[in-house]
Amino acid sequence: MFLQYLLGLRLLGYQPLFIDCLTAEMALGADGRPSRPARDRGIEWLRRLMGEFGFEDSYILLLDDRRSVGIDRSEALQRVRDAALLLNVTGFLADEQMLAAASRRVFLDIDPGFPQMWRELGQADILAGHDDFVTFAQNIGAAGCRIPTCGLPWITTRPPVVLEHWPRAPGGSRFTSIGAWRGPYDPVEYHGDRYGLRAHEFRRFAELPPITGASFEVALDIAPADRNDIELLERNSWKLVEPRAVAGDPDSYRAYIQASAAEFMVAKNMYVKTHSGWFSDRSVCYLASGKPVLAQDTGLSGDLSSQEGLLTFTDLDEAARAVAELERDPVTHERAARAVAERHFDARTVLARLLEELEVR
């Protein structure tokens, strides 16, 4: 997802700088304990990746307050000072020096509902310190959307895809998806309702493979402790594969998506229950590849409501009917999927519109 922004902004003539921080997960070994070799592998992986896409002089990985990988911290700070804005994805960047150097800090909300409810509940305020607020929640502020605005003026945007890096790839025999069963966040209790995770939605559709007779595979980050859920999925003929093995870098991620027949996308309960209008950054890669997307409805409407190439569902019966429709006329839906990506998610258009909304010249 980060690469879509870096590559897309470069296509528009900008020179983006990627700033990341070493996370605890990057430094853990196979046993779950801190590991210097694991950290070094993660650093080398990022260095290789940035070089592959021509960003070897446009990234910095902050290891701590003094050490970094990539360009020098002093150079990075100057580039941040000179930049039109700093786009902070879900507040991941918390380095005080980098944030202070930015003349304009823009919060990009890719997990709508969580940061807003945390703030309203007094649990965490990752929105603080930002000047502008952008979200994937297309319906925020509208009637029927349960995400609190926190009294802030939100700009809505869609996940971009750089079409040149995602050519159409016909074929494939199985429905696939990539994602985390739970992810890094806990469910949120807000105004008497509980807003949950992908696990809480996915269980509702566990019986889809035997009902439809279609082949389903998911590259699922699921913990061994979720043994009951693993057994539920396997009992219903879901093939589970290790996501890091099949989609652990941009090349394998793209290859996995492009070998699929279509995507079966289940959203987090937070996105569904709030009627957010959220759409997946993974789904746009399927669409660009000419892979139809069968997406759980999060309040999608207008030009993203159900159509050829992009079918939506709210319950098991609707999902089964959509599977039958995609299998009935795959060629039409493959062509339409690419057209949906070109029309609504082209990085040039999405990012140009976002910069216009932010009044960046």
C-alpha cells in the first residue's frame, strides 16, 4: 500500500520520501523473541525493496533516536521541512523530531472507526498534532455512518493503485484473499455497541465453499491460539496458506493475486457495522489485475455499488449468488474489473484529487 503512494506521487512529478520506524515485529525471531539477525534481515529487505523501485535515496528507517538506515537523519529532516506536507498513515510515525520538522501534518486514516472511537472514549488520541484529516471512510459525517467525526473536517479518499505495476492477468481457478484474522487492534465498545474485527465477520461466511462448490483459499495471518476457527475453516474446505510465504514481498504479492480467479473480501466488523463505505487497498490490486472482487458491503454506494467486475454481498445467500454469477460469465467480469480499477482507483486520479482537496499546488 505504501508503494502505491510512493510510485503514484512520483508519477505526478513529486519526489516522495518514505519514513518508517523499526517495529518490534521486525526485530523478532521465529521464537517470538528479540533477534538481531531478524532485525538485520528486515533492514536488508527494506534496503533491497527501496532500491528495486528506485527509492534508494528517498527513504529512512529510524532505528532509535540516533541511528537510522537509508539517508542521513539530518537530510531527512531537511526534506521534511521543505515538503508540502507529511502524510502520516494511521499515525504510525511518532518520531517527535520528524513530526516537528513538518510544516503540515496530514493524518491518513486507513482503519476508519478505530482512531475516532479511541479518541472519543479517551483511550488514545492518535489524531492529535495533525493539521488535516483524510480517511478511507467514504460515508463519514453522513446519515447512517456511526463513525464519530470528532468535530474534525474529514477529506475522503480511495486507495490508489498504480496501474502500470498491475497489468491484467486473465485466468485462475480459485477465489482468494489476503489478510489478518484479528490484526493489531482489539474490538471497541462504543455507545453500547461492540465493533469487532474480521474474525467476527468471516465466521458468518465459513460455509460458503461447500454451499457453492467453488474453490476458496486465503493467505491468512491467524494465530495458533485460534484453533477452533482454524478447524471451522478447514472443515468447510477453506485452504489456508501462510501469507508471508505467498505474499511476503511485492513480487510474490502480485503473483498470488494475479494467479487468482477472483477475490472474496471480508471486511472488519468495524467497517461493516459503522456503515463506513471503506474499500480495501488489496481489492484495488485484484481489480487492476482483471480479477473480479466479491466484496462485503460496508455501505458502498453510487459508483462503487454492485456492478460487473465488483459484486457486493451482505449475507451468505447473497455471497453464494454472487459466486455463481462470477462463475457463469468470468470473461465479462474480468474485463469489467480492470475497467472499475481504471475508472475509480487509478493512482494518478486518486492522488491528484487528494492533493487538490488539500490545496497542494
